[in-house]
Amino acid sequence: MAELTYRAAVARGIAQEMERDPSVVFIGEDVAAAGGVFKTTEGLLERFGPDRVRDTPISEQAITGALMGAAMNGLRPIGELMFSDFLAVCWDIVANQIAKTRYMTGGQVALPLVIRTANGGGTRFGGQHSQSLESWAMAVPGLKVVAPSTPRDVVGLLAAAVRDPDPVVFFEHKKLFATKQDVPDGEIVDRLGIATVVAPGSDVTIAALAAMVPVALEAAGRLSESGVSAEVIDLRSLVPLDTRTLLESVTRTGRLVTVEENPRLCGWGAEIASIVAEEALWDLDGPIVRVTTPHIPLPAAAEMEDLAIPSADRVVDAVLRIT
């Protein structure tokens, strides 16, 4: 057991899979000698050498194109896009080529690749470097979408993503990089599509993802002081989505609040609300409430960014309105 930061867990997860499988290679901008712009890949070049850990040109199209070609030819490549916002630069390759190749070849060509990227706000990088874009990827058939909230889950979910036969977009939240957790020694491998109940409760279900999980946990702690028992679910992945854990929880608690950093319009919480309304409507004792970022570009000013991103105060207020 060792205490790891979220950023160090990224390097450990990659190293675990590269050690196990020689077909795993890693590419991206400044990921080799520099150890990554967020220092998430330090030590990998020294450990695995320049044939398997390679710096690329500053070109998201080049990175994703290389990932696709490598996967088509028997490798299991991992690529880093420095910011998730830059998915917009290579969206044709990701959404029209990588996501559809297995289907359009009748299963003859699989693309077992992982696109890692730094996601989310709270770090004052402004509207072009702070977006939470999980819902973009979630909307594209053929992509799997993962967003861990803890160092331990970074390792286990990254391993699952690398071993998956389909392309996975792996969102790492920038605001979580410095967070720490004791992580077990040895190999850690999770399954995609399994949510975790991180705090049990009986009065309301709070569904959260990535950096919104600690926000939801803080809100749950404060709600308990008011006599409200909140169950917090860390979704961990959006595709596949663990609807069973969600529906079992909502059936017991009778209420649902989603906490999502995405802009409100067409966010992942809307899909979850739709599923719960279809599958568990008669078990609900109140309206489904979504706590989101407004439908605006994320501000760079500290006070305005904090106001836009969901907070524990907003989650507490949302829960108290329906309990």
C-alpha cells in the first residue's frame, strides 16, 4: 500500500499495462522527456525507452491518426491529448473514423486504443482549456467514456480501458491531479461500466462524476447534519453506464440529484434523468434535479468560475428542495 497522487496514478496505470503487454505503446505531446505538461507520465521514457514512449508533433490529428493506424496493425496504443478541449481539433478522426471502424468493417477491424486527456475546470485556464466534455464523447456511438475520481480508480480503470477491444476516451480531471489516496500494491484492474456507492444513504441518491464526486461527498456530509441521509454514487464511466446501480439506489431512496460539471444543455445528467423517469417513475417521491454548470463558456476569473461550477452549497440546496 502506498500513497499516490492522482497524477502519479496515471503513470502507474500506464506502466502496469506496458509492463504486462509489449503491444502497449504511448504517444503524445511532451509525454516522454518532459514527463507530460501535467507531470502525469514522468519516468515512463526511462523505463520503457523511446520505441514505446514517443513525443509527437503539436498536432491532435497526427496523434489520433497514429493511434488509429497503430491499433489497426496489432498494437494497443495510448495517446494523450493535452487538454480535452483539443478534441475539437481532431473530432472527425475520433467521431467519424475511430468510433465507427469496427462497426463499418463488420467486426473485422478492432481499434483497442485509449485517448487520455485532461478535462474540466477550476484551474483558471479559461473557456478554451477548461471544458468538461464527457457528454460530447458519450453522444458518439462506438466510443467508451471513462472519468475516474480517485487515484486508485485511475489505475484500475486505465487498465480496463487499455485491455478493452474498443476505443476509450479517458478523461482525467485537472483539479484532481494533486489529490492523494492510499493505493494497494500489485496489479489493479477494474471493469468498465461499474459504478461505486461511495457513501450509503436512504433519503436521496446523488449521482456524480470525476471532480464532482468530492463535491457530492461534502454535500452529503453537511446534509447528514440536517438529518438527511444522502447516498452518493460515483458513476466512473458513462459508456458503458451502470444503470442497475443507479436504479437500485433510486428505487430505495425515492429521489435523485445529478451533479455534473458539463454545461446544462444535453449534459449526461439529462440522459440519466430520462432513464430513471422511464424505468423508475413510480418509485420517485419528488422531481429529479440536475445541478450543472450554466450553458456558458467557462469564465477565467476566479470568482466567476467558482460560481459557474457546481458547489456543495448548490447540491445541498437542491437536495433540501426535494426532501
